[in-house]
Amino acid sequence: MKTTDGKWFIFPEPIPQAELRLFCFPYAGGGASAFRSWPNYLPGQVEVCAVQLPGRENRLKDSPFTRLEPLVQAFMEVLPPYLDLPFALFGHSLGAAAAFELARQLRREYDLTSVCLFASARVAPQLPNRESPVYRLSDAALIDRLRHFNGTPDCILQDAQLMRSLLPLLRADFEVNETYVCTPDEPLNCPIFAFRGSKDEIMTYDEVAAWREQTNSLFTLRTIPGDHFFIHNAKELFLQILAYDLRQLLHKLDKEASAHLGVLNSKEGQ
């Protein structure tokens, strides 16, 4: 994987002639490596840009954030050079909240609209968190919760030394997620495509369906076989669906570009 600035952005497969850039935000405790193989499944015109948050993988020495607003602001400071293409935003679980708030901040500061927001495995942001805070649990209780989420292999959960190094990051990420409060604002003008796992006990269908309130455009909700981490345990099916969605978005971009070119040619001919 290629790192562009040594920190925030990792491109598993850089595409110089890309037509769309897909920014991917990981789940709590996750890193950019979660998206390493995605270019193998997605259209060749889409450049996957995996977001590497502080405190993990090649950023182990960077302190993780504990609140979402400063995280988004920090990301906004390094993002402008990468807005040279149409872009879409993908986030899984905690990452969906980050992607959503980034979309709103891009509208406020630059009047930019994402081609699409993909919100994966997260309740709609305007809904209150009905779960008890995880980040305040004891180490043993937190590890039990991680086992319940089914996103961390048992061999890691049973490695006491490794877990001692991972728990501070996990606590910070859970704190970001569990202290986040969505402030009222106008719905986004981009489509929102939401995904949920059929066996995800953390959220209900209706809680994910409530994302429709956050867009003035098209809303779609798909249920994928699997639990909260269906992007791993139903990876091929999920990425086939995501690839289909991206192809439709690329087709729409091509039509809009052709229409714009037609208008310009018409004006030149007058």
C-alpha cells in the first residue's frame, strides 16, 4: 500500500486516471489495512483512499482522538489537495459517523457535495445511543464486549500483552463514538446508501433506516448476511454490491459530464 503523506491517506492501489475517489473510514480500533484488498473488487475508475486515523498501524505514536469534532477538523486541514476528483465517502460503524460529519463540514466550508455517502453498520446519527458506554468498562468487561461484537479474533483477545497495548486505542475510539451528538442541520444533498448486517444485534432495521432523514436525495438500505462485521465475514458479497453502486455513480457522472459538455458546445456555436 502506498502512503501519500505518511499519515492520513493510504492508497492500496493508486490510479492516476481515476474518475472517482472513495474515502474509507474504519470502525473502532480499525486501520487503513481493512481496505487493502478493496481495489481488487471495485471498478477500475475508482481510487480507494483509506483513511489512517491516529493511534494505529503506521500511526501508533500519534495520540488517538476522543471526540469526533476535533478529529473531523484535523482531517479537514489535510484533505483539500485530495479533492481534485469527484469523491464518495464510506464509513463502517464509527467510520460512518466520521464520514457523515465530514460531508456536512465540506458543505459548510467549501460548498462541496459528495457523490454519495455510504453509511455501513451504524444507526442514524440523529438517534440517541441506547447502549451503555463501553469506553468506561473495566478491561475484562471491555474484552467481553469485544468478543460479543465478533470483530476481534479470539487469539488476539486472549493475548494479555497485546490487549494491554490495544485497549487504550479501543477506549478512545469508543469514546469518540459514544460521546458524539449530532447537531441539527439541513439534510445532505447527496444520496445515502446504508448497509446493515442481518444478524447485527447492536442495531435494528429501523434505526439504520432512519438515515433517510439525513438526505434530500436518494436513500437505499440493504441488509447483508452476517453480523456487525459483515464487511469481513460477507466481504465478497458486500463488495459486489458496493461495486455495483459505484458503477451506477460513475455512469451518472459520465452523463452529467456529457450534458455539461453539450451545453458548452452549444454556447460556443451561437
